[in-house]
Amino acid sequence: MGAGAVCSGKYGELSNMRKFVILFVGVAALMFANSVEALHTGWTADEGAEKLKNPFASDAGAVAEGKKIYEENCAKCHGAEGKGKGASSMSLQIELPDFSDKDMSHAETDGEWFWKIRTGQFEMPPFQLKIKDDEVWKVITYIRTLAK
Ligand code: HEC
């Protein structure tokens, strides 16, 4: 034991530090590439999704049920009024859609939204294993009522 051991100890620390820096830079680059891609590609549902019919469209009971599902699963990001200003939206990189905007809300069919909510993308989590298909339709029926 002597100067040599101390020296190699220091060297070991340095190379760990280096590994950490490389890992950090790698992860940061990956996250950046991911977000750039998501921001620029837009998001379209699979072909054919637009033709799926909402079995609960304009069903008054579904609106009430959909509201509950929305408040439990969606409001933290999309906001209670659907304007995309929920508490968690602050930490997201993507600007959330405004469901209360008629133009936005009517740009896509219920079928396309059904596909998107089940599938998810980037910061929008997939819900196909979290909520039942009927519940996805009901939550869509509710979101439609937010557009004035
Ligand atoms: C963790 C935050 C988060 C949660 C929770 C969340 N969303 Fe989203 N949602 C997003 C983001 C971010 C986008 C935009 C994704 C994009 O454009 O790439 C999005 C997009 C959408 C879209 C697509 C709108 C469009 O532009 O076509 C719909 C519909 C939607 N969400 C519905 C829901 C519903 C319904 C729930 C609850 C069951 C929900 N979201 C829960 C973050 C969230």
C-alpha cells in the first residue's frame, strides 16, 4: 500500500465519472431525438380507425360516466376543462390539444380518438390495458361535450 494504491483509486473514480458522463450524454441525446421526432411528425391514427363507430355517441348516461373516467385518468394532463392545462402538463414537452376548441375537437372522428387513446404516443400514455374499450368510448363522448 502506498502512493500507487491511492493513485489507482483515484483513477478508478475518474473512469466511473467518465462512464457516467457518457451515459448521461447518451440518454440526453436520445430524449432530445425522441422529442424532436414527436414534435415534427404529427400524430395520425392507423388507417381505418376513422370508420370505427362510437356505440355511446350522444348517450346522456355515457357523458356522466365519461366525466368520472376523465377526471380520474385524463384531467391531470388535459385539465378539468380540457384546455390542456392540467397540473402534470407543466412537465410535458408537447403542447396539449385544447378539447374545448371546436375546430380541434371536430378535426378527427371518435374512431381516430379511440385508436389514439388506446395506443398512446410519446407523452400520451396508452390506455388499452388501463381502461375498458367501452370506457374509452364514454370518455370520448364526454370530451365532445367540452367543445363549445
Ligand atoms: C401524462 C399526461 C397525459 C394523460 C394522463 C392523458 N393524456 Fe392525452 N395526450 C397527452 C399528450 C402529451 C398528448 C399530445 C400527444 C401528441 O400530439 O403527440 C395527448 C393527446 C391526446 C389526444 C389526441 C388529440 C389529437 O391531437 O389528436 C386525445 C384524444 C387524448 N390525449 C385523450 C386523452 C384521454 C381520454 C385521456 C384519459 C383516458 C388522456 N388523454 C390522458 C397527455 C396525456
